[in-house]
Amino acid sequence: MSRPSLDGEEGLIAALRAFATHPAARGLTDDAAVLEIGTETLVLTQDSMVEGIHYLAGQDMADVAWKLAATNLSDLAAKGAKPSGVLYTHMLGADDDRFIDGLAEVLAEYDVPLLGGDTVAANGPRCFSLTAIGRATFTPVPSRSGSCPGEAVYLTGPVGAAMMGFEALQGGTDHDTTAYRRPRPLLAQGRALAPLVSAMMDVSDGVLLDARRLAEASGVTISIDSASVPIAAPEARRADALRWGDDYQLLFTGAEDTAWPVPVYKIGMVEARARHVLLVDGMPPDPDDALGYHHAR
């Protein structure tokens, strides 16, 4: 039996789909697994952070721990789930005490218990991994695959703040770096939106790239009006803000006449699948435009 090329992240995921056949895996096209056990519906997600890739060498390890937990909780937010607990793997190294401080802060902030995990020792850049477990507050649990032509595309808030914070942290300027160091998962917003959306995900790799992923999973074309996307960056950096990740706003689709329970911004429309899965200001992006952050590039 032939197997897809393992060239890069997309090739690896394509190969894994061959045996990720349980319905909970959702074909590996979603932010999280959705596992039904009796009358309970659990939502499970796992994410990692690698030194020099997801955080800068020399960063405060308390911020690293916060972000590790927050990014996983954001995946639960995109499913409208209530966190039940986390497990994590800790790579031993410098400033472990600061890491524990940050982990304690974020878990207390969102009232999430630590359930267990593992510790490892190794050479090279440090890597941390965390699994978040939640309970669905609405079923069916939102996925990336429910968008329908005629619906609108929405975003819960501005993108670009993490980009500006990263550049300030890297350059040592006094610009606010909080959005990059300590993102806030939109758990309450996700629970409020879950009964009303047709599809939803969090923006971790760039609003354009994630909009394309939503369109691909739903079998539609998404048309984005770039000027309608709220940004937390200078206007001259709009194109960059739409392609930068780490903002963790919620991107979703639904009927235009919906009375949304939280503030939202309409940024585009869902159209029937055409030749191009994503349109930006009515035009397909350049094929060489990465649109956002890809792993292993």
C-alpha cells in the first residue's frame, strides 16, 4: 500500500490519518479529539513548546509555563469545553522553579487541576508538552468542518498583538509584550459561542492560514476582507498581522443574522467551493505566500 510523502508537517499528518480511524480523532482535521464515554463527551488536546521555536532562549520560564498551558486551554475554548485538568511532560533544566511558579499561576487563574505527567532529562533545546482535558458544554461539539455557503466569517478580536510583543521582546524595547508571553484562552467566549456556530477554531498560526484550514475542512471557499480584520498593530503592518500566529482569537462561521452573545467582528463570507479554497480581497493568494506559520519549514 502506498503512503503519503512524509515531507513536512502536512505529509506526516496525512500518513497518521491512515490509522487515526476512531471517530474521536475527527480525521486529524480538528483542534482536539472528542471522545464520548457513556453520557460524557470529553475533549482532549495536546501541544508542545520548543526553546528557540515557540519561545526565545532566555525568556522567563514562568511565562513559558503560562503559555504552554494557555495554548492548550485555547484549543478547549474552540470546542466550547470546560477544562477538567492537565498532564504535562517537563524537561529538566535551568529555572525550573520559575516554570513551576508560572504553571501554578495559570492553572489557578483558570481553576484547572494538575492531574499528572512525566519528567525527562536530555541535552539540547528544551521541550515541554501538555495535554488538556475538558468536558463539552454543548453537543455536537464545534469542529472545523461545519461551515456552509452563505454564512459569514467572524473573529472575536484583533490579531497582531503577539507579533508586536514578540518583536519588542526580541529587540528589548518597552512595547507591551504580554500578548506574546501570556496569551489568554477565550474559554468563556468559546462556551457562549458553541451552540451558535457552524464551525470554530482558534487562531494559532495566522488568521489567513487558519481560515484556509477551516475552509478545507468544511469543503468550502472562504473569502476574507483584509480591511475588516481587526489588528493590534500599525496599519502598515496589516499584512504581517494577518499572517502572524499566537493571538488565540476564535475564528468561526455562522448565520449573519445571529445575535452573538460576545463581541465579534465580521471579516468575510463563506462561499461554495470553487477552484481556490481561500480568497483575500476577492483574489487567491500567491502560491508562494505561506499565509502563516507552518511547522518544519
